[in-house]
Amino acid sequence: MNDFIATVSFPASLPLSLLAKKIDLAFKGLHLKKEDTGRFEEVPAYVGDSGGLEFVLFGIPEGEVSDIYILEFTHRTRQSIIELDDALDILGKNFFTEKSINERGYLDYSIELAQRLRDLGFEGVEAMTLKSE
């Protein structure tokens, strides 16, 4: 089983709803919807799924001060990297490449996601790679 993750930050310079809409337009087939079931408690979020990739755009938690929003995708599959890259074109061809599993057990594509978003015209996007605890 392969566990994929990517986490990036955006400057919180736009309303969260507008950033969600811009991400939707950039990634055809993704439809981020406001999460209002309480899944993330006091953190405003938009969620979407495309081909089994789950995307979550996190806003700033109530009562906290921050200048970033966070976008994360996760995916768990038995597919190889090549099969996954062929099956999922939402992020573009050749997005998924062979790499080592990180110390937390994930194939981390944060750097690739940040670069893809910058290539699509998003400014100030930074990769947030997982660190050991």
C-alpha cells in the first residue's frame, strides 16, 4: 500500500472561499466545497475529492492569528507510481515520480505540489514537508 501526501501553504491574502474557487479553476475536475459538518471543529475548511485524491484547504482557526492557509492532499492506493500518474491527470502528467518513503511512512509530494501551483500562477506558495516527531 502506498500513502501519498502533499502539504503547501498560501499567503492568507484572499478570502478562503475565493482561494478555494481559484484552486478549483486551476485543477479541472476538483470541486472544493465548504466543510460544514464539524469534521475539523473550529477550523474553516473546503474539501474535495478527485480520483481518490482527497484535498483539504484549511483556513485560520477561530480565535487564532495566522497569515497562511494550508492545502493538503492525501491518497492511499495499491497502484504503482506509473499507474497512479496515468490514472490521475488532475495534477498534470509526470507529477508522480519515484521517490523514497519519508520517515513518517509517506510518499511526500509537497515540493511538487508547490511547484505545480506556482507554475499555474499562484504566488507565495511554499511546500510544508512532514518532519519527524
